[in-house]
Amino acid sequence: MTERIANRSKAAAGGNFSDTAYNYINGTSEKYVGDFVSGDRDRFVIATKYTLTLRKDDPNAGGNHRKNMMRSVEESLKRVNTGYIDLYWLHMWDFTTPVEEVLRGMDDLVRAGKVLYVGISDSPAWVASYATAVAELRGWSRFVGLQAPYSLADRSVERGLLPMAHTLDMAVTAWGLLEGGELTGKYNKPTSEPKRSDDTSSQIKSLADRFAQPQT
């Protein structure tokens, strides 16, 4: 219900981008997105991801490999109830699957019309940059976007990932801007608001206090 309300509010404010993943809310998130955009599909840009599994006892149900990629995209298309996905992310690098296998699989999806663009999330800069070089050499679809955590408490992407994205002309979608709500300040004082954890670090509490003050 919260996700549906957020999607309606976003659209009312002019937003047209929805980012989800195969495993979010055990697959329900993709169904919510599909229900929401069903009346005007072409207006919206839908991004989803593959890699993480819903069946931890099955090695074929997770990872970056081609089998999981093809299985996941077909399931995502059914859940979203659409003929194509605008942006298909690799969710997280598994340090096992060859880069070439991932790229060829994604290029096949683009050529088949099931995916329009591909991107990479939560992966080292060397993987994304090497993959870009291979894709351009082979004439395959290259990564057009990068997704990574970025917040006042975690600026590590500024060292490698952001300069790489700028150089390779990759759009950046940041996540974790509020560190799961920890930078809102609700961990600094008693509150009835829902929390993901019991407490947070002194560094994050200090940042939350600092930026809660009126700026002059």
C-alpha cells in the first residue's frame, strides 16, 4: 500500500521513473509497478534488476549467469505485465560469472526487444569499466547507467565510481541517500516512527544533528 501511494504521489508531481527489482518484497514490488503503469505504460520508464535469489537452496535461481538472467527477465515481464523493460540492471556483481557472458546475454535481450537499455548496480568500478570496453569492442549493448549507494555518511563512490561514470557517459542513480532513515534524526531521540535497526553509529547521529539545524 505504501509503495502504491508513493507511486501515485510521484506521478502527480511529474515523475515518470520507477525502479524496482526481481526480489523486492518477494516479487510483489514488480506487480505493484505493473498495476500502477497499466493505464499509460509508454509514459513511464520502468527499471528492474536481476541477480538476487528468492530460493536460497537453488544456485540456478540467483547470480549473474545467463540462466538466471533469462529466467528472471521472463518472470519480471509477467509481473509487470509489459512487453519490454526500459532499463534492466545487473543488481550486484557475483565475482563468478564472466563479464562476457553477462554482456552477451544482455545484448541478446536488447536485440530481442525485451529490454531497451542495460545498467549495472553495486559493482566495482573495474567491472563496469572493463565491461564497457568489451561491449564497445564486440558491438554489444553497453551499460548506460550505474546505481550505487551515496549519502553524507558514505561518499566512497566519489573516489572511483562517479569519475568513471562521468568519463564513460553513464547516468548515475544513487540509493541509500538517508542511510535507511538513519540520517533523518529519528535515531537521535525517542520516537514512535518505525526503524530498521535498534540504533546507529555516533557518526551518523552527529551528521543528522548537524544538518537538522537551520542553515544560514
